Amino acid sequence: MARVYLQPQLRDLTMGAAEVEVGGTTLREVIAELDRAYPGLARRLVYGDGLSPGIAASIDGTVTARGLLAAVAADSEIHFLPAIGGG
């Protein structure tokens, strides 16, 4: 199962858990599993067909550009982070 690390802003929905393990082969499936375990989490992470504005996902140390379609391995580490813009 993938290990998901959650920022403090999301922990009110996970009863304070900073990391959890869930199944899934894509980021969309992982978020669906998270939402089953912690209802309301998907509303904070997903907007339409993509990640919510202001949220980035790092899978195994790489910020994904594939969004919810990004592949997740059984031993992946996933971090949901505030997206950083620049200019």
C-alpha cells in the first residue's frame, strides 16, 4: 500500500494522522480510498477532473504533472503539498 503524508491543514479530517497507508494504482484511486477512510478529504484535494488549485502532489519525490492520472506503486510515498507559483 502507498504511504500518504498529509499536511497539518488536512489532519483535522484524519483524526490527527500525519501519514496513512491506502491502496490504489493512480492518484485518483488513492484519493478515493482516502476519502472512504476519511470523508471530506477528496473535497479538499480534488476540483473537477484535477487536483484542487493550490495543491500539488509529489509521488516518490517527484511533483507530478499528470495530476489524478499519475501512476502510484504499491510502495510509493505520496505528499500533498501547497502548490508554489512564481513569476
